[in-house]
Amino acid sequence: MPPQPKNPDPAPDLYEEIVRLRAAGEPAALATVIGTRGSTPGKETMRLLVTASGSFLGTVGGGCVEADVVDACLEVIECDEPRRVTFRLTENATGETGLMCGGELEVFIEPIAIPQVVIFGAGHISKDLCTVAARAGFRVTVVDDRESFANAERFPEARLVIAGETFSECFEALELPASAYCVVVTRGHAYDLECTDFALQSAAGYVGLIGSHVKVRNILRKLQGQGRLEGVDLARLHAPIGIDLGGGTHGEIAVAIVAELIAQRRGRLDGLRTKRISLQEMEIVTGRAERKAPGKAKNA
């Protein structure tokens, strides 16, 4: 019997694609038609899934309004907040069918990705940090080189706990998208250096490091000296991490860190008082910029 031709690969199922995107932490938005009035190509419960690249799956009727819905989805992905939008369609013929659109389409658009937080270190601060971050809606992964610390019993709120013989071994199990938040809170400067280096070399858009200003400057100098900051955007580094709330207990530190993560996610970080040294200071410490000498006082 001659070989039978293969059927073309079917389009992905919309709900399966949502599950995949959420698991991967990839930003996307789902548009659902929740109401129509007049003549519209879309009908209630039609859905359109849009990714940050602008690709989409499904439909809200095509024709007159679909491109506008895609644009609105991209805005929701950017702000990470749901919205209800009404699209008014003018009576224009579309396509070869001559379909007349003259109604309104009401669409609910929601971000569907769960932001991923990767906590490097499984100590006492990390335990509180995992709890607070999970309650704030983040998908938490905990990474450590000590299985006695990094385990599901100590971190029941974590979606994933990775333990290995070394941090390098743990890194092999990690894939960090641009939407990931990395928080480095290990038990020692050498481990902080290693994990910060890994996070900065990844695609993660946010890298936070706990510690003093002196420690942060020393780590930056070491990374620069090792040639590890070539091409790295230091604007991604938030160090020391946390909103300056004045607290010092493990719980207070965890709250301050998660508060910064929330503000970063919602686009509200500018103007808040954080512990972070400035980007200008980072550029000076790493030799990318020179410190300006203070101006001479003018003669009276």
C-alpha cells in the first residue's frame, strides 16, 4: 500500500496553549467577547489569545475589529492589568463577502501569565519570602545547593524546589524568560556572586540582590574584573533589593522585597524609596562611567 499523505498539523488548542504559556511564564492576554449589539462579526464567548510578540490564536470574529483587539491585548500585556473594552464598528464592507459591520463588540481582556519569581537561597529569609510572594500572586521557584534546606516540606507554597550538589548543577534545571524575577538571598557572598552572575547572563528582566551597598559594589567589581558584565544591561539589577521600609526582621525584609516586586510588575517603582544604588553609581563602579569631580565654588 502506498504511503498515505500526512494530515497537516492541527492548530494548537487555545486552552492547551494557555496552560503552556502560564507554565513557561510567557506574557500573553486572553480576549473574550462578553457582549454584542447590532451587526458584528464576533459572537459572545469567542476568544482570542495574544502573545507579547503579537502572534495570536483563536478569533473574535475577524474582519472589522480583530486588529484593534490584538492592539488592546498588547497594551494589557504591557500594563499587566485586565480591562473591559468596547469596540464600535462602522458600516464598512470588509473582504470579499461584503460583510456590513455597524454594531458594538464588548470584550474582556485579561493577562494570563503568572509572573515567576526565582529565589536563589533557601534560608530563613527565603522561607518568609516564598510565603509572601506566593500570596501576592507570584509563581515561586526556590533554588539551593542543600537538599536539607531546599525541599517541599520547608517551602509548601513554592511551585518548584530545585536542589543540587552545587548551584551550577541547579542552574542546568532553570530556564528564565524575560518576564522572570530573580531574587538572590544566599548564605554567603561567593554564592551571591555566582547566582547574580547566572541571573544577569539569563534573559530575566529583573535581578535583585540582598546585602549592603559595600557588598553590591564588591560583587559588581568582581564581575567586571572577570569580564562577566560585557553587554549586560545593569538597569536590570536592583541591588540592594527592597523598598526602604526600615524593618530588619526576616518577615519585614520579605515584605520589603515583595513590595518592590509588585511595584516593578505594576510599573509603579519609579518614585518609591528603595535601597538600590543608582544606575549611575553602578556604571561608575564597573568603570563604564567616570565620577564627576565636584565643581569649584564660585568666588563671592
